[in-house]
Amino acid sequence: MIPSSVARQPDVDRELVDRAQAGDLGAFEELVRKHQGPLYGYVYRMLGNRDEAEELVQVALVQAWKHLGGFRGNSSFKTWLYRIATNRCINKVTRRKPTVELPETLVGPESEEPAQEFRRHRREELVRGALDRLPGDQRAALVMATWEDMSYKDIGRAMGRSARAVDSLLFRARQNLKKLLEPARERGEV
């Protein structure tokens, strides 16, 4: 059984959207507070760069505000917002070369397990690099399914595709990711 707080969540968003569409800026600000963090996490996983993710989230939220009047409620607000961000992410990743962002903290000699920490960072780096090499639509579907825990139906709505197409995208994404990581797996790095 779904807890009542989870089942009611889209209704809360819908009420806020209705108020925002009527000109209540405070209602939109509440939507932003609720969705900005998870949206940033998704966009960061898509882009792999903190500055670009922050910028793109702001652009997506501005676009959502500008086009809020066009939101009809055929999907949840979250799904609609992710669609805006997904389109922007795919455009961005298809126009740039992959880059590697350094971690905020580097392992120093005081670390209890430097070798273990190094291996963990190396695995993350390899997976991030493989994700960067996936086509944008495959990456988007994989990130939404794996890290955002979205249903195929919601991913489809966010990407403008059917749930069946999402299933196919995810299959290809996982196969491609496996192929991209195979050399690292053979070296025992993942």
C-alpha cells in the first residue's frame, strides 16, 4: 500500500501549480524549493559538472515559470519539469566534449584506507566517463531510472516517449554501458 503522504503528493503540486498559474509567486517558489534539489541531482548526473548543472537548473526553472500557463496537468509537475531539464541536458551534452571534474576533496595521507578510497574514486571516474559517452537520450533514461527512481511511464512523459520506448532505451543504455566498462572490468577496476 502507498503511504497517504506519497499518494497525495501530486495533489499538493497541482494545488501549487494552480495557484502559481493564477499569479501566486509564493506558490511557484514553494514548487522550486521542493524540486530544485532533486532536479539538480539529476542534471548533475547528466552533465557531470557542478557549475553547468547549477546553471541549467536555473534555466529550466525560469523556463518552467515562463511556460507555466501551458502546463495542463497531463503529467505531474515533476515530470514536466524533468522534461524541460532533459531537453536542455541532451542539447548540452551533444554540443560539448566530455570533461572530467575533480572531486571536491582529494584523498590525503591521513585517510584510513587510501587504497580503498582511490579505488572508489577510480570506479566513480570510470562510470562517469562511460555515462558521458552514452547518447544523451540513453543517459537521461538511465539516470532517471537508476538515480531518480522514476517509473518508465514518468520517464517516458519526461522524454516525450512511450514506456515501451523507455524500456528499449534502458536496455540499449545498459548494454552500451557494459561494453564501455568492459576494459576496466577486465583490469579489475570495476
